Amino acid sequence: MVTEVEYQIVDRAPVDEIVALYQAGGWWKESPANRSRVEPMIRGSFCFMIARAPNGQIVAMGRVISDGASDAYIQDVVVLPPYRRQGIGSELIRRLTQYCIEHKIGWIGLLAEPGTPAFYENLGYGVLRGYQAMLYGKRG
């Protein structure tokens, strides 16, 4: 595990570094409109957490979407490829989950990518049986 990584809750971060993380996750489509959404996404998150390497580079992020009173969803958890498999993603999930618990939010969900449920199960999450993830505008 990388112990020298510093975890921070932020309300702003350099757009280019956040875009690099979204690109590393395969979730980014470049456009000026998408770049203009990064800062409001950070500010509008219930919790936006980053992990910084000793050189100051943001090497991971994750965020919680919530009204702060009932349910919460963890999303956009990504670690830059050279920093993966060092426990950073697990620690982000633990810290984001704890943040929700400390704010008295008991229903905490997330969408796991195919092949990753065991990762989340080791962190206390389980499959929500009987439910299907849905996305507006997508078919198939």
C-alpha cells in the first residue's frame, strides 16, 4: 500500500488533472462543454476526494453524490494506471464510505463495472439483488 499518498476532500482541483483521471477511467469525451462542467461537478458533489502523490500530482479521485440527508452514491472512483494495485482505490472507497456514515447516511450505493464486484465486496458492499441499473437514453 502507498502510505505517502495524501487524501483530501476538496471543493476545487486543477481541471487538467481531473480530466486526466476521467480519461484514465475511459469516461471522458473531450469538448469545451465537458471541461466547463468539471468545476461545478466538484463543487456540487456531497464529497469530492482526491489522492495526491508526494510530488503534488493528483493520482486518484472519487466522489459522493447525495442530498446529505438520506441516500448516497459513490462514483467516479479512478486511480491513474501507474498507481493502481497499491491500495489507493480501496482507501478512497473506505474514506468516502466513512464520510457518509459520519454524516448519518446509511444507504450508500455504487455501480460496479463488470469484473469488479469482488473488489467492492471486500470493502463491505454487496450486490443489490433484484434491481437493475438503468440509464436514460440507452438501450441494449
